[in-house]
Amino acid sequence: MTSACIDGNEAAAKVAYSLSEVIAIYPITPASPMGELADAWASTDDANLWGSVPEVVELQSEAGAAGTLHGALQTGSMATTFTASQGLLLMLPNMFKIAGELTPAVIHVAARALATHALSIFGDHSDVMAARSTGFAMLCASSVQEAHDFAAVSHAATLRSRIPFLHFFDGFRTSHEINRIDLLSDDDLRSLVREEDIEAHKLRRLRPTAPVVRGTAQNPDVFFQAREAANQFHDAVPGIVEEVFGELAERTGRKYRLVDYEGAPDAERVIVVMGSGAGAAGEAVAKMVNEGEKVGLLTVRLFRPFPTGALLDALPETVRSIAVLDRTKEPGSVGEPLFQDVVTTLADSERNGVRVIGGRYGLGSKEFTPAMAKSVFDEAAKESPKRRFTVGIVDDVSDLSLEVGDFRVESRDRSAVFYALGSDGTVGANKASVKIVGSQPGLYSQGYFVYDSKKSGSMTVSHLRFGPDPIRSTYLVQEADFVACHQFGLLDRFDVLADIKPGGTFLLNAPYTAEDVWEHLPSNIQRRIVELDLRVFSVDA
């Protein structure tokens, strides 16, 4: 099996390119690299799974990309597109049509905040939640490996079910994280995407030799009935996704379920989450269980159609308190979408006596750490918890936020943090380092890069982890073994040593000699170096 160190966007794009004949693109952060990669591969005549070069078409907006997708599908083509945020909103009209016509398709989304009181280019689930009534099936990946695997599952399941799929993963936290993954081979893809399903899709194409009518206007006498006639197709989706998951497991050994559970078999408190937050929450669960606490984590993979049976099957019988975390805000509702689905699932079942509370986290790429997951478990244990809460911020207006204590997860990883300016070469060098280390047998690496929305010329912070075990830490480095500051001017503005370990190493790019640099350091930096007994190296680069 071939492995590679790539980010979530490339992981998804590799599969989408291999399984498509037409790719409609329009750039939008943080999904742009998927379209850029597809365009680059097509320009060098890289072939798809069937030996042809996909036609990559750049439109003038996401609405045009969705229209092109819709048109290509009607000709029997295997087609896809990539988008995020407001771009996804522009696709909604065509998405309703594509789903209503039972047309296999996949849209890959790097989930991102929608512009509300302000624009945010960063990640949350606001955009995909706006699409949940379109009729698209929605499959959520929570890591770079899953972004790769679930892209293939989506392309296979859409052909088998005739329901289009929206495959999404967290913008930036997954889309731009570099991690070592095992790549699917062409044989793996051929085994999942069956030739008979492709042939059936092509036989349904619009053609003069077998004319059919589509896109009609219907009156009240038949519209309702025709709308309900699609129920059997949607009802079949969970079983089909499970079937493809099983086939993927047989070939790769990577096992996924519609809803995955990890934690104590007799858990009394459980968090339900979707997306990259499962990494941080999973680390918290592992530590708490090891300390004797009865806690667990449910990670929802298939969000639409919502897998009620799978959730109930995965939930331990001993659970008495559930905390559902949504990475979106729906003002005016009684609760956010995932919370409402869980509440309804339990209400329609025979599981009585289970209390459900709901919280928001991670909006606009706000950090979500194991300590925050621990605070959610602590809240769920209270006799009278907050029924609705936020975590990760201090809310002194509506008093919904939870207090977060000091809770760290130990690992065998070595970590490094680099402070620099956009376009100074630091991020590019660090990406190369992550890929070099991750390519070595027995080593894993992770790179995540914090950008300012101003991008070029503003501060960047690179967070790198290296170690002998797979890395699932979906949060910033908190205790770095190594810190580098590549711009001396940043020392006066930021506490670059806030997250370095005692006895760690500090590398500074300074316009002074080693003998003179100390007297030019800010007093707070000098104090931290002495208090933490840091090893300091200075270079004039």
C-alpha cells in the first residue's frame, strides 16, 4: 500500500479526479486547492481511472459551476465540483434539481463559515447545514485519511443509490492539514465503483434515440405524490453506504460505520460530534477512560439521511447523559441541527431516561481542544447542567460558555512551532519538512498552518508534530519542544514562547551577533528563557 503526506484537499481531489469525466470549478477559500489541483493534473494530461483526461471547466461563479455540473450529469457524464461557504449557497438551486431528478453526483466541500455579522474565511459547518434540505446525502470526514476514503465512498454510493452526495470536511483544520495517509489504488477504486452502476447512469442520459421528458412543471394534482415517490431511494442510502464501507474495509483494513463509537463500554456520559472535533474529543475520551471515568464519543459519519438506527445501536445501554456538539449556529431555533436529530432519534425510540444537552463550538475555526471536551463531559455530569451552551469562548453577554480547566493529553510526539510572515518561505519549508519526515518508514507527521485572512505579509504560525504513532491531534500545539521565530519584529508584539516546554529549544532569526542579541530581546522574552531554562540559538538569516 502506498502512503503519502498530503493535505485534506489533495486527498479528496485525487479520488474525485480519478472518478470524473467533467469537473466544473470556481475558486473559493478553503476549497480552491481542489480545483487548482484538478486543473493542473488535466493540463499535464493525467488520466482518470478509465484512461481519459477529465474536462476541467472554470466558470465565472459557483452558480455556473453547479449549472455545468447539472448539464454534464444529464449527458451521462461522471461529474463533480468543489466549493465552500457562499459558493455552496450559489449552488443550492441546482442541487435541489440534481437531487430531485435522482442524479448521481458528488460535491466536495471544505466546510466554511458563512458571512453573517462579518466575513470569515475560516472553518465551521454553517454552509453545509444550509444545504441539508436539498435532498443530497451528506457524508462527513473528520481527518485527512477520511477525506480520501470518504471521497471514494461518496462516488461509489451515489452511483448505487442515485442520490447525489455532498462530501464535506472541516475547512482549514482538515482541508489544509498535512498528514500521512494510505492512498487508495486504482484497483481499490475499481472495486468500489462498479461498472454496472456506471452503465446504468449512462443509460439514463438525455439522448435523441431514447427521448424522455425532464424538468417539467407539475400542478397540485401530482406534485406531492411525485415528491414522495423518491422516499425509497433516500431510505436505501444508509444501507448502501454501510455496504461500501464494508467493501472498503475488506480491501484496506480501515473500518468505518455510519456512527462510530469509542470509549468505555459502560459509558454514562457521551459526546456526539461530527468532523475534525472528533480528534480532540477522542483524545480526551481515551485519557479519561484510562483514569477510570465512564465516558464515550459518538462520531457521526453519515449526516443525511440521518442514521437513527445506527446511532441507537452505537449508543451504550448505560448512557444517562448526552452532550451534542454542533459546529454551527442557527439563531432562533430550539437547538442546532445535529442536536435536534439526536433528540428526535431518542424521542422516537424506547430509550427513556437519557438527558440531552446541546452546545456550539469551533465557529470560524475557533480552537477545540481535549480540555474543552473534558469541560463538556463535566457539564454533562452535573445535576442541573446548562441545556444550551458554548465552549471555546468566554461569553460574558449571554453567559452560555463553559469554564475550561487545565487538561493535557500526553503523547510520544515531538512538536515544533514556527512564527513567521506570509510569503517569507517558512510555511513552504515546513510543508517540505513534514512530507520528508512522514515519508520515512515507521514515522508519522502532521503539519497545520495558521494564516491571517490578510494572507501575504501577515503573521503565519506553523504547528508541526512528528512521532512513531498516527497523529489525530486536531488542535494547535500546546507544549512545543522547539519554537522558532523567523521575524525578529514579532517578539515585541506576540508571546512566541507562551507554549514552549521547560527545557525546550528556541531558535531566533536576529540581525545581531550571538554576543549582542540578548540585550536586544524584550524583557518578557528574557524572563521566559531564564524561567524555563531554554536552549537558545540565534542566526542572522
